[in-house]
Amino acid sequence: MTFDPLAIITAFGLIFLAELPDKTMFASLAMGTRMRPLYVWFGTSTAFIVHVAIAVGAGSLLGLLPEIAVKLVSAALFAFGAVVLLRSGGDDDEDGAGRTVTGFWPVCTTAFMAVFISEWGDLTQITTANLAASNGWLPTAIGSALALMSVSALALLAGRFIARRVPLKTVQRIGALCMTGLAIWTLVEAFTL
């Protein structure tokens, strides 16, 4: 196996562009407005790294997963996220202490599970598997993981920016609307397979 820097750049560019309009980017943005962004980033990044490892290690097996089941679970998680956002206390605290929902492990685990479940069979996972087959697994893994983690970081920075300038109750309602939209989008995907 040769280590090709061009393969890293290729994987980074393709995966970065494919992930930008993806639903997990919007989920990261929504979670970042209500939870500590760094904790969310650790959770999403860990899920992305696991998915990259799975894609480069067993890309050919992805087609065997029951896609409709994955989509239905993903839609349920997005719907659950919408309910949680709507039921959260909407009182704005002067000191901003109300923004943090929970500690590191609960936030990290929530972010991990949301991304881990919704990324199964995703375009970026399939693209990573295809790139690994043609460009080598290590450069593809490095480029893909860096791209996915970068998009998550951008989404969380945008979420943080929005949360500072828009009242928390408004952010929660918009986040819940986004999560509801993602749940519906995923359900449509599941039944139009």
C-alpha cells in the first residue's frame, strides 16, 4: 500500500462537499444551539470515525443492511429530538446557563447515536467505501474523517453564532422544526426505496 497525499485531498474534497447539505450537518447545527458544541463535536466526530472505519473496512457489506429499518430508526430519533427541543424550558437566562442541557457523556452519547444511526448507507459512507477500494484505505480514511469532522465543526460554530443572537425559545422552535423536517425527509427516503 502506498500513501498518496492526493488521495487524502480527493477524499476530503468529495466527502466535504457531499456532507455539507446532508441531514447530519443540520442535526449537528440543531444540537449545537442547545447543547455544548464541543461535547456535541466529540460525539459526532467519534460516530464519523467509526463510520469511516466501517466504510473502508467493509464497504462491500453495506448493501446487505436493511436500509428501511435504518431509515425508520433515524426518523424516530429526529422526531424524538424535535419533541425534546419543544419540551425544553424556553426561559432565557441572563447568564446563559440554561443553554447546557446535560454533562459531557450524555451530550456526547446523544450526538454519537444521532449521527451513528443516521449515517448508515449515507452517500458519504458509500463514497468513502468506493474511494477506499480505488485509492487505498488509509488515505481515504484520513481524508474522509477530516472532512466529516470539519463539516460538523462548521455546523456547530454556526449553531453557536445563532444561539448568541437569537432568543433561546426561537432557537428551540426552529431547531424542533428542522428536526421534524429531517424526520419527515428520512421517512420519505425510507418509503421511496
